[in-house]
Amino acid sequence: MTYPDASSSNPHGQRQRDLDTFWSDLRNGIDQVYNKENINRQRYMQLYSCAYDYCANVSGDPNAKANEIPKPTKKPIKSANGKQGARFIGHELYKKIKDYLEAYLHGCRTKIIEKDLQDELLLDFYTKQWSDFRFSSKVLNGICQYLNRHWVKRKREEGNKKIFEICDLALVQWKEHMLTPLSNQVTRAILKLIEKERNGEVVNTGLIKTAIESFVQLGLKGSAPEHRLEVYSKNFATHFLAETNSYYTAESMLFLQENPVPEYLKKAEKRLQEEQERCAKYLHESTKSDLEHKCVQVLVEHHLHIFYAEFQNLLDNDKNEDIGRLYDLVVRLPAGLQHLKQLFEDHVLNVGLKAVQSCQESRDNVDPKTFVQALLDVYRKYQDLVHNYFQKNPIFVQALDKACTGFMNKNSVSEWSNNTGKSPELLAKYCNLLLKKSSRINPEEEELEGVLNNVMLIFKYITEKDVFQKFYRNLLANRLVNDTSVSHDLEGSMISKLKQECGFEYTSKLQKMYTDTHTSRDLNDRFQEYCSDNSPSDNMQGFSVMVLSDGSWPYSRPTSEFNIAPELRNIHDLFSQFYDKQHSGRKLSWLHHQSKGEVEWSRPKPKINHRFLCSTFQLSILVQFNHCDTLTFSELQSNTMIDKDKLDQLIKQLISFNVMKSESIKSDQEIQPTDDIQLNITYSNRKIRVNLAVPLKSESKQETEQAHQSVKDDRMLVIQACIVRTMKSRKQLKHSLLLAEVMQQLQNFQPSVAAIKKCIGILIEKDYIERMEGENDLYQYRA
């Protein structure tokens, strides 16, 4: 194409003709763009130059070239009417483009009316026109870059926000002349397609995606962030959420009427997943939270009362999969889990109480293994539920802990025995069963280690840990003294576990007891060497001594005398002599009631040998019959110096084993001093080795009662020490605050308010603390 000469005799009229020519050519090019005709690079540059010349020709420079951008001048070039020419020409071109776009879109809208397009056909036409228009507008924007960079930019800098870059101008025109008149029809068509998809029909989601993208893109880039989605929100999102509410309200109510709740849980879970996928597929990300909130409100929150009622049924029937689905739905509500948590806690507590009650054979007979296993089964069952189906939610972890603390400490066993320390007692006895040698095949150490770990799971819920400590210490002492531990390594491992759970102070005595056993082995080795050097004629076979640290072991010093058997006197005195040389200044107190030995019984006719494993007291009684067949009760007491009541029990026990006999002694009557006691020379037993050192039932019961009473006495001392420690640091403290401090500091048991008050009274009597005059609820420490 050619351009007119700008140096003619009528420059103003000639320039107007030039501008008309420029626009004519530019309009033809714009027609090509919007008609999707192929435009090569050369034609594109011609159109760009034409738009540039239209804006730049106002300078009147006859030497201006089409592809040359004029240099900016300090003063604006003015036209004949005194206005700035660049602004005038820019405005004219801008208006022509705007009018062109308006006419083009009017034609598009006319086609819709003429064809009477509805629903999906309308949406198909709308999205196709939008895609073509959007692409063509981007091309037009490139052609008009000079206009955008100069005239449009200057206008916007001057504060005219109604002037846009050509690309944005196209969007404004589309919004005004296409979207506004058709918004209801287009939105309705989109919502119908979405409803069809929700109903399971296959739809063209590309149409929905493109239509929604048009709403989003009509929010201009230059707008404030909070206003960029106004078109999308007003024309689609608001209607979509309202439609979603109506659709799922009707569906959920109908489905619940026709199906059980577990099936509804699956349906709701599937619907929520579908909506998440729908949002990712073609909705704007800003809709995600609102859509999720709306779906959860309709599908879950409106039916919470049904869920709560069903949750209990699911727990009763162990429907873990359905419980997990219900949790996944309710967890989406901020306050929805609180009621579920309470239902879960109450359920676990009730199940635990029933499990304990079912394992109880009678009020006085509870098998420790069955008891602990019942506790573990309940804990494991619901721990699995919390971890795998409640996703370790802290709310349910706390509920499980609270429920386990409840049924593991206060249950039918503790109620029937009227003793809240029964559970820790049984747990300690279960540990004794695990760690004590028995006639049955003992499991491997690795297996026992795992079982002990399970014991610690129960132990952490025990509130009266001091009771467990007392019984465990007594039973550990028996295992160590009698050498019946299945493994010394396991004993040390269990002490380490308790130390890790409760601290060094809790296990200090246990650790000392464990250390004493190793020290005693070394001591016995040195004693053997000593005997071989000083008394080689003495028979040392099978002799060993355990030296126990006073205060660490649960044994008290003997209060009565005892004549050790003459057969043991020499070795007994020899060890005392050896120990005095090893440790000067120390004094040994022999615990004969905890000692044991073996007695061999030989009969010539028929020739039968038996070995009796018996206590030192039993041994001393039996050896009295080496030189005579019959002795009176008083003679035995005089020879052994055993306490009368204790000797009565021992003789009756030996008679029950058929080792001794007496015609005058009755089991339910007290033995008289003149009653004769004979050795049963006709004794027979299939076993060669017979254990006679069986604890008396009365002793076992008495030891249990003494242990519980010892715990009570120790608690009073611990509470008093805690009060003194607190008052010494605080100097003055009110009664309520002192109670709170004491309860907070004592971790191994939960003291009662009555016990604390009693200890306060004792300390006032001992002048450790005193009440302030005129203020009975205020205490003061007395140094």
C-alpha cells in the first residue's frame, strides 16, 4: 500500500484523508483478525505500522516514516483548536476500536437470538465465541501496542480509569454486550450440566471450564485484588453454592430415608470426594473452601444427631471401617468431635469394666495373668482404632488415656476387695509370673522383653504406683534370694523401664537389690578361696551366702533367737569370721527365715533316698530326728528356739507333707507342749527331690495385708515430707493452695484431702508449721 504525501497545499484536509485511509486499512485488518483469517508476519507488521501512523501522523512531519517512532518533545504538539493532537488522535482511534468491538459482539448476540440457542447449545456457542474473541483480542492488542504504551498509559496516569488497554477494553465490551444480557442463560446452562454430572451422566466438562474461565478473566488485572473475582462470584459462584445446597439437601434426606446410616456415610464420603475433584477440574480455587463448607454443612452438620446415635452402634459392633468414615466426615466440623470423644471415652470405660469383671473367678480369686491380659486386650483394641481410624487425633488419644485410667484403677476387683491398690498389686504379681522360673517352658528373652513392654503400657495408667513398687520389690527380693529369676538381664531391663517411666528415686532400692546379687557372687568366690586356704577339711559344696544392704531390701531384722542346726554351725561361723576380716566395722544379721537348704533322707530298707528342699527352720526341725524317732513339741522348741506359733505352723505343714506324723495333733487345734511328734519312716514319694519350702497360706495373706498397710504408712510420711518441703520454700500458704501444691507434687499416688489434712494436723503438733492468729486457713512454716 502507499501513503499520501503529507506536504500538500491543504495539510489539514490531506491529513484527515490520510487518517481515514489508515483506519480503512486498519479496519480491514481487524476484520481479518476477528474472522480468523490467516495473517502472516508481513501483514501483521503492516497493521502495526498503520496503527502507529494513525497515532503519530498528527505531528505533520513530512519526513515521518511508518516504522519510525518520533522522539518525544518537551512541549506537547497542539492542533489547530488548541488541544493536544496526540491525545485527540489517540482518542479517535480508541473510540473507533471500541465501536468496532461493540458492533462485533452485537452481531454475535444476534446469532444467539436468531438460532434460539438454549442450555448446552447456548453454552457451546458462547464458549466457542469467547475463545475466538479472546484470542483475536490478544492479536489486536499487539497491533495497538503503540496506542497502549503512549495514549492509554498517559490517560490512566492522569486518573481516567475508564480508559483501558485494548485487550482489557475487549473484555469490558464482552462483559457489557455479551455476558450481562446472557448471564442468566449461561449460568443456568452451566448449572444444568453440573447437575447432570452429579447424577452420573457424562457431560462435556470443557464447556463448563471455558465458561467459568470467562467469568474469572473478566475480572480486569488492574482492579483491586478483592474486586477481580466479582464477575465470577456474582454471575456463577453464588448461584452454584445455592444450587449445591438445594441439591444435596434433597438427596441426603431422601437417601437416609431409604438406606442405613453406614451406606449414607459411604455416599457422603464419595460426594465430598467428587466435589473436590470437580473444584480441581473446572472451578476457580477461590470456590474450594466455600464449596467444602457448604457440602459439609448439608451432608454432615444437618445430620449430626443421626451420626451420634449411629456412632454408639458402630462401636458396639466393632465396625471400624464405618467408624473411620464417620470420623472423616465429622472432623471437618470444628466442634463436631467433642460429643464423639465423650461417647468413645464412655464406651471404652464400660468395655474395660466388663472385661475386668468377666475375668474374675470370685471375689477373692483373681488370676493376675487373666486380669492383665484383659486390660491389654481392651487397650490394644481401642489403641488400634485411635491410631488407624481416628488418625491419632489428640482428642481421642486423651479420651483413650482417660478411659484406661478409669477402668484400670477403679473396677470390680478394687470394689470387691475395697482396695484401690488391687490393680497395681495384680500387675506386680503378673510381672513375677513372667520373671520367675517355673516348671513350664519359659519363653525366650526376646519374647519376654515384648511382654514386659506390654506391662509398661498398663503401668503408665496405674495411679497408685507406690503400691506396685511395694509388691514388685517384695517379689523381686524373693526371686533374687531364692535364685528363681528366669534371667538377670531381664530383671535389669525391667528396672530400667521403671526408671525411665518414674525416675531414679522410684527404682533406687530396686537397683541396689539387683547390684547386691552381683556383689554377693563375687563375695562367695572369695569365700571359697578363703575356705580352701583356712579350713580345707570343711565341706563347702552348695554353700552360698547373699549379703543384703540394710534398708534396700524389704526384710526386717529378726526379733527372736534361733539355734541353727549343729551341722551348719561350723560353716556359719567361718563365714562370719571371713566377712569380719573383709569389712571391719560391719555387722551381719542373719535372716534365717529367708534361708534354705537341702536335707538328704536315706532309708536302708527299702533303700530309698529323698532330697528335701526346705527352709532353715524346717531343716533345723528335721535334723533333730537324726538321733531319735520321737520328740515332744516342747523339746523341739527348746532345741531350735523357734517361736511357738511359728513352730506350730511348721510342724503341721510337715505333717501335711507326710514327712512327720502325730496321733495327738489335730490340724484345727493348737499343739500342746507334751504332744509327741515322730518321723514318718514309711514316707514314700515318686519324686526324689521334694520341695517342702512352700509358703504358708496364712503367711501369703499376711504379707499382702502388711504390704498394703506399709504403703499407707509410707504415704503419710511422704505427704508430711511434701508439706514441710513446700512450706519451707513458701514460708506462708493458704490451706487451699497447700492442698493443690501437695496434690501436684505427688506423682506416684493420689492423696486424699482427708489424708493431707491429717498430716497437716500431725505437723502442727510436731511444731513444723502453725496456723496464723486470726486466720485459720493460713499456715506458717516454723524454722
